[in-house]
Amino acid sequence: MIVNGKNIDQKETAALKDYLESAGYDPSRIAVEKNGVIIPKDKFSSETVCNDDTLEIVRFVGGG
């Protein structure tokens, strides 16, 4: 799997939410694009990821 341009070994299919949490992401503070399609937050639990996928993950940060 490719995550933000880096190869990640994802041997088994997993729920997107589970992958994000295991990788240290807070699902409430990010946006995810999987294979060119933005995944709505309410689909993170039902959407799966596998070794053939490409993810772009963007974190929201405050500032001003």
C-alpha cells in the first residue's frame, strides 16, 4: 500500500478506521483519499484498505 507517497506493507485487508488508528492518526482530524476518491468520515469503519491501495491522508491543523 502507498500512504502519502511511502510504501507500507499491509498484508491483510483491514477497515480504514482500524488502519488509521493503528498508524497513529486521529480519524476525527483528517481527510482521506483512497485511490483518487475522497472517503467520507462516516465510511471509515466500512471502507477497507489492502496492499493494492493508495492513500493520501491530510491532517487538519489550527492556526491563524
